Amino acid sequence: MFFLKKYLTRNKIAETNPTWGCAYTGNAQKMQYTASSYAENYYHDMEKLLNQNAEYTPIEDKDIFPEKRTFLTHSESLTEEKYFWKGTDFIHKIFNRLAFVQSGKTQHYIMYMFVLLIILILLTIFRII
């Protein structure tokens, strides 16, 4: 595959384009549309079902020159909230208790591998695994 591609593209010039070159002609990336803004036309009657939270300060009619404002929305998945997170809380608690293992020192990680190797050897000797 590599050689075929190399052969077919031997006379072509490789071009690079900006990552955000998705037909957006504005000057600020933060002003681009998000998936929520595209989906807004379809879910406007289902806010309660989708559990969408919006944080913003509305612009009053009397505000000729409104102050700088932010608009933030976040949709929480009901299935993720009710089934996934409740089912994984136990595992999450275990990993939180084992967080001390992540010391960032190479010697500790080598020691953990050594201990794991000894445990695996013992389990093999006693025919547990």
C-alpha cells in the first residue's frame, strides 16, 4: 500500500491547510458553530428530555451597547447518568484509592512490574492461572 501510494503521488505537491479550515471565514475560532447550534432546530421541543442546561445573561431591550457576555450550554445524557455512571461508581472508587501508585517516579514503576512478575510466577507455580 505504501509503495502504491508513493508511486501514484510521486509528481504531486503535498499541501497543508489550517486545521480549522472548515469553510469558516471569520477571524476567531471561538465564534464557530458547535454541534449544539446545528442540532438546536431539532431539539427545541425536547429540552426536558435532553436535560440541557444553559448559563447566560440575557440582553435587555434597553441595552444599546451590552457588556461582554458568555453563553454556555451543556446537555447531560440520561442514559449516561442513570446507567453508565451508577454502574461504574464502584470501579471509580477503587481507582481513586489506588491513585497513590501514580507517583511519577520511574523506580516505582519498575518496582510495580517486578512485584507483578513475582505475583504471576507464584500464581503459575500454584497453578492458579
